[in-house]
Amino acid sequence: MMRTRIVNTLLLCLLPSISLAQLCNSSSILESTPAANFVTAIPAVDPTGKYAAITTPLPSNGEEVLDLTTGLVWQRCSKGQTWIADQHRCAGIPLKYTWKDALALSSTTSKWRVPNIKELTSLIDFRCQAPPLNPEIFPDTPASVITLIGGTSYYGTGYWSSTPNLSPGTDSSMPKIGAWIMDLNTGSPMLFSVEANNTSIVYAKHFVRLVRSN
């Protein structure tokens, strides 16, 4: 099954796609990442001690958000977008990267890095799909994409994680290395090939949202 998925994901890069609008069910599904779990400012007075472990300040314009559950600080916009504070939105078109180029975005000076798949999973809001993220916390996140292969629909756009998966093929035509993405339709992890096979140069490209420890 994993072999089939890797082959399919290579094809996803080459075929037409259709964007979907985000849908959130607020009536019957509880928020798994409520806005109350995130803050954009650390209070000067903290009698509860809730922020005692936070050592890095957040910018005043709200472009970063602290997840109080995990202690991680996230960029609210995808790479390629710009935070517009007075409009509470991310402007511009998010960029797609190969896995190698995505990992190169990590900075040793600012501590920003590509999140691992467990960290990406912590952002999933199960009441939403396409994308499965809280729209108040992460506005203007790119929608999911449907790719049609032989009359079958596949969801193939997501966010890169830094988590690799070694999946050697059984013959020389199969890709050898994969990495996990977070699918932007259902919020499920998916394995994508990051290495070309011996006969063609095909690299999957996906979005990136950077994270840092506080």
C-alpha cells in the first residue's frame, strides 16, 4: 500500500487540480484547537504562572502565535505570505517548496524550523476541512486541492514536515526516500516521495509553515 501511495503522489505533481473553499462545522463538532489555546502577547502580570516557561517575547503585530498547549510558537502565515496586522490576515500567494528546499529554510539564528509531523498534527482542528485549521488563528491558509487521476479524486496538497520515512522500493524505478506532509483536506499525515527515480526528475512541492520553541 505504501508503494502505491508513493507512486500516486509522484503523479499528483503533474496533473490538473481544483481548489476547495474551507468548511467548518461549528454545530456538532467541538473545536480541537480553540482560539483560547493561542495567544499573540505575553501579559506583563501573570499571577497564574501560565506563561512562566515562555522565554522569548512575541512581536506586537500578531504575526506569531503561541500555542499554550504545546509551548510552540508558530508563524501565522505560510512562507510567501505577509501578515497584515490591521486586517488580521495573510496577504499574498504561499510558496511551494521541495522537501530539501523546505528544510533549508530552517534558521540557526532565529530558531525557526520546519515542524515535525507530530507538531503539525497538534494544529489540526477537526471541525474544519480544506484546510483543517482554525481560521481565526491561521487565516488565509491555502485550500486543499483535488487532483484527478483516471477519474479518481486524490487530495495531494499539504504542509511539509521535517519527518522522513525510509521506504525503499522493490525495484530500481521506485523512489527510495519519502517525507511526511499534513494533508490540507482531512488533516491526515501522508507520505510523499522526495527523491527522483532513475528515469525521471519528479519532486513533490508543498507549502511550509515554520515553528520555533519559545
